[in-house]
Amino acid sequence: MSERLQPGDTAPDFSLPDADGNEVSLSAHKGRKVIVYFYPAALTPGCTKQACDFTDNLELLAGAGYDVIGVSPDKPEKLAKFREKESLKVTLVGDPDKTVLEAYGAFGEKKLYGKTVVGVIRSTVIVDEEGKVERALYNVKATGHVAKIIKDLGI
């Protein structure tokens, strides 16, 4: 089971391919706040709802100084399909070997329909301009999560 991040921790840097195969790294966003959210799989109902919510609120978040990066274990080709099908504007990156998911504590045991399984734990980590964890939220719900973030951040 990977360790969960705590406020004040240094957010692990990463460099992962986006839907077009271009590398996206956390360090390239230094000086801006970044909402890094982890979701189990592209093109599934809950993950679609969450990605659409982030897309719908992207201008508001960007205006408040936040970039948004969605991380899943999907390959770039699947992320591209997801982006096209749902007209997503958020940056989606793939972590097929799950190193970044594990580094952020977003992969491990979770409850699914009453059973304990190992998989992606739907999580959101908010990183400040210096690369430190401002908030780390685990086992979040896909629906209503973006609205809660906006409210909690006072945007």
C-alpha cells in the first residue's frame, strides 16, 4: 500500500505522456498551482462525469491560478478517444506502469461494492506554486467533487 501524501509534503515530480504522446511534467508548472486528480479509467461513467466537471470549470480554476492534470493508468490512445468523445479540455496523462499513482498514494486497496480490491483510489492532490502539497484528498466521489474543491478553495 502506498503512502498517502500530507499537506506540506513535496509533491513527487512526474513526466507522463498526454493524449497526444507529449510529455507533461509537474515541474513545468512551477509558479502555478496545480490540481492533480487521479481516476481509475477513461470512458467510464464516473470518470467521465468528473472529467466533464473539471472541463466545465476549467476557466474558473485557471482564472484563480490553477492548472488541472488528470492522471489514469490509460495509454495515450485511450486518453485521446476519451478527450474527443467528451470534448474534454483538461490535460489528461497516462501512467500505465502506475509509478506516479503509487507515488501519490492513489493506488492500493480500496472497497468496491463491499469487496476489497487493489486499484486506483480516486484522489485529488492540490499542489502550490512551490511544488508542495496544499491538500491531499483520497477516496473522493466523482460527482460533486469539483464543486466541493471550488468551494473549499474559496474560488
